[in-house]
Amino acid sequence: MLFLREVYLIAVNSFREAVRDKIPYVVLFSAIALAAFTVLLGEWSVFDREFVVKSNTISLISLSGFFIAIFAGVGQVQKEIQKKTIHTLLAKPVSRSAFLLGKYFGLLSLIAFHVILLSLTLFFVLWTIDAKITIPVVQACYLVFCELAIVLAFAVLFSTYSSALISSLFSIGIFLIGHLGNQILKEVYFAYRISEEGSFLWSNGEFIYNIAKGIHYIFPNLYKFNASGHAAHSIVLEQSYLIWQSVYAIGYSGAVLCLAAALFRKKDFV
């Protein structure tokens, strides 16, 4: 119970600190402005206006939430370390695991608030153009939150042992690999299949493909959380798919946070 209380108190303080920061507001208002701009894009586009608004705004929710996860997730832990305030926190005593989990859940609450607010903005925009708020839109927004939960866990992990710049670059790399990993795997396999006999790919293609497959299975499959296309075409996702993606997000985030806690316990702040 004491551990949970420590996590809760740190989470509340982390959320309040993040709310006072200017970065989430800049990202939030920029995303809202761009979401409103998608209405004009829908007017100019050759595609259906509702399709453009749904697909672009859901992508904006994901991208803006990603920037908040990176800057807030990396910044808060690094700020405590650089300003030496972490010595005061850990001397109370507060376990290092409780400190990390508290930071994570506090920032996750900020991301949840961000996703909910932008989702409501999307609903309002759809209402203004006489479009229906369908179940696939709600499902897509929920999957964005699950995706950002994993990205935030990596941001907290990297911030425990590297500088803010390196942590941000690593987190961006995870985001890109997570979204492009499946496509890279397909491209490698396709290049291997069409390679000419005697070429480098023909001789080493299977080995390269196995490496790409390993990367695909080790790194998070963030592309599976992208349901903007389903939302745009009003395709309802199976309930089992949502459940499995939720379990995947919880399990993957938990594993990353366990690794972060293990590394954080060994870190010397002197």
C-alpha cells in the first residue's frame, strides 16, 4: 500500500508539473488549429471531405501526442536528475521504482487528457460538417492512446541512462521503426525474392530477411495501432482485436518499465 501511495503522489505531482509546462500547450493548440484546417483541406481535396478530416485529424492526434510523450517523458526525468532534486525525493525515502512509475502514470494522464481533448475537437469538427461520429473513430482514438503509452514507456526508459537529446533521438527511432518495421520486412522479402542468381541479395537475402524479422518481433509493432484508415472508411474493428492490442500495449509498456526500473536502480547520481 505504501508503494502504491508513493506512485500516486508522484503521479499527481508529475501531472501538475507537466500541465504548468508550456510545451504541451503549444503542441495542443497547434494540433487543434491543424485539425480545424483539415476542414479546408477537405474542401480542396479530390477525396471526400469526411474522409480527409477523419484520417488527417487522427494522424494529428497521434503525432502531437508523440511529441508530448517525447518532450515530457524525457524532460521530466532529466530535469529531476540535472537539478539534483531527485536526491531529495529518493531520500524521503521513496523507492526508485515508485519514482519512475509515478512519473510514467502522471505523464500518461497528461497524454490521456490530450487525446480526449483532441478527440472532442474531432467530434466537433465532424459535427460542423454534418458527418456522423462513428464507432471506428472512437476506436481509432483509443488505439492512438495505447500506442502513445508504449512510446512514453520508451521515453522514460531512455531518460534513465542517457542525455535528453540522445533519449529523444532514441525515442524517435523507436516510433519510426515501430511504424515502418512491417513495411521494411515486406520490402526486404520482396527484394530477396526478385534478386538475380549470384547477386549479393540472392546469396545473403535469407540472412538479411531473418535480421529484419528479428527487428520486427523485438521492437513494438506500432503500425497495428494505426486505425485512421478504418475510421475514415467507417470500418468497425473486431472487439477481439481491440482487446489484444490493449493487452499488447499493457504488456509491452510493463516490460519496458521493468527494464527502466532495473537500470534506474543501478544508476549512480553522485
